[in-house]
Amino acid sequence: DGGITQSPKYLFRKEGQNVTLSCEQNLNHDAMYWYRQDPGQGLRLIYYSQIVNDFQKGDIAEGYSVSREKKESFPLTVTSAQKNPTAFYLCASMERGANEKLFFGSGTQLSVL
Amino acid sequence: GIQVEQSPPDLILQEGANSTLRCNFSDSVNNLQWFHQNPWGQLINLFYIPSGTKQNGRLSATTVATERYSLLYISSSQTTDSGVYFCAVRIAGANNLFFGTGTRLTVIP
């Protein structure tokens, strides 16, 4: 099955702890994205990557870090510097060509203990 | 930055009714997509429609790029259509999509 897999589905973070959210895709897409969604709100861009070993900050990158060592993988680390991390995190990838459609994983709900 | 406004913010329909959701944007775009987020949070891509009209079953979408708006039509609504509908746009030269705040649709039996 082709798609985007996010794990874990639920994650709890203690004060001062860094946590990493996993995102893997087997769609052979070059571009990958991380979005944050707060209750009742739209999606805001955290980081994106157009190609392996390259990534750019989005609108709300402070307190987050990413890596893109492989085409298939784009993990997001929520650092202790992110003071309000409780949110729903969505990973996406985009196909290129005539129809540049965005596809999403099923999301990770992060909560603070 | 670009402004993306969706209306109405909330919509309640009886099963079988039709509806129109609107997306207005403040700048020229080269990519516009509609998404449905189900009650479990999964986002499904409905349409890639930077211009023109497309139809997929009971859903259709029209984008008038020169007037900076897009419409999503849902006909004969079903309870499974409930959720939040987002439009997202990309301006020329940008690498990412910008999302509107969504329309929350509730279809009651």
C-alpha cells in the first residue's frame, strides 16, 4: 500500500523533554511538509523539504527541528524550547508534475504531561 | 502574506440537501486544492483545481482564478460528508500551500 505513515498516533511529553515524531512515505515524492493544527484551527506550516539533505523553515519553526537524510523519511523533533507543544501534527508529501497534489498522513496527537 | 478566507465557518445540513462552500484568496495562485478532514483527523485530497471545473461523484469544484475565488459543491449530502473542508493555495514562486481556516460541515440524518 502506498502512502504516508506517521507514528506514534499519540505521544506524551514531559517538561524539558525532546520528542521525535516519525513520518515515512513510499510515494517517491521529493517534497515533504510538517503542519501543526490547534483545535478548531487551520493548518500552519512548521518545516518543509524539497529534496534530500535540504529543508526550510515555515511560519512557526521556533522550537522545532527536522532532518531529511533519506527521501522516504522526514522526522520532526519537538524540543523543550517549544513551550506550547500540545497540538495535532500532520505530515504531508507532494507529487510533482501536472497535478501537484498534497497527501497527508493520519497525524500524531502530542500532549504535555 | 496571502489571505485565504472560507465561508461559511459552520454549516448544518439535513441529509440529502445540497451546499456550496466558498474560498476567497487575496493574490494570484498557481495551485489550489480542496481537502476534507474527517472526525478522526485524516485529511483527504478532494480536488487539485487551480482553475476551471472538476467533478467527482457528488462533489464538484470551480475556481475562477481571475476573480480569486473557488467554490466546492456538495450534492445530496450524506452523514459521511461531515467534517471540516479546507482550501489551500500556493502563490507563484512559493514552495508551500497556505491553508484557510476551514468550513465545518455537519450533516444530520
